[in-house]
Amino acid sequence: MLRYASAMRRQDTLHDNQPRPNRLDRHKSHLDRRFTEGCTSVTQLHPELVAQVAPLAYGMVRASIATLRAVPPDGPPPPSARRTERA
């Protein structure tokens, strides 16, 4: 509260919203590599990370794989149903 009271401008009260580091950060390269190899199963990837002495929660691995699945591949996006040509 004292920080807000002693601030001269509104910008002095703002923080940089940077993501906090977590235990999965050190193993992101392994997850990325395995995902590009075609292994997209969280039930396979989680035990691999635990075997590397990485005490990670299943939900952390699942969330990381979900973000990888959300990224579209490098190719063009598929056509929408409304824009397909009719034969």
C-alpha cells in the first residue's frame, strides 16, 4: 500500500507482467523435440520427464502440450467450410 501512496505517477505503480519461472522450463526443449517427433501423448511424455528426475505434475505437462497443440503447423491453414470450391 505504501508503494501506491508514494507514487508520483500512475506508471510508477505498474509492474512488468513477466511469466514466473517454473520447474518445467528446463525440460521444454525435450517436450518440443518429442512433440515434433510425433509423440503427443501426455501419458507417455510425463513418465519420460519423471524418469529424468524431474518431479513434475501431470497437469503441468498437459498444459504445456496443450499449448504446443494449439500452435498451427507451418503450412497454410485449411480452408473454411464456407470458402471451399464446389465442383
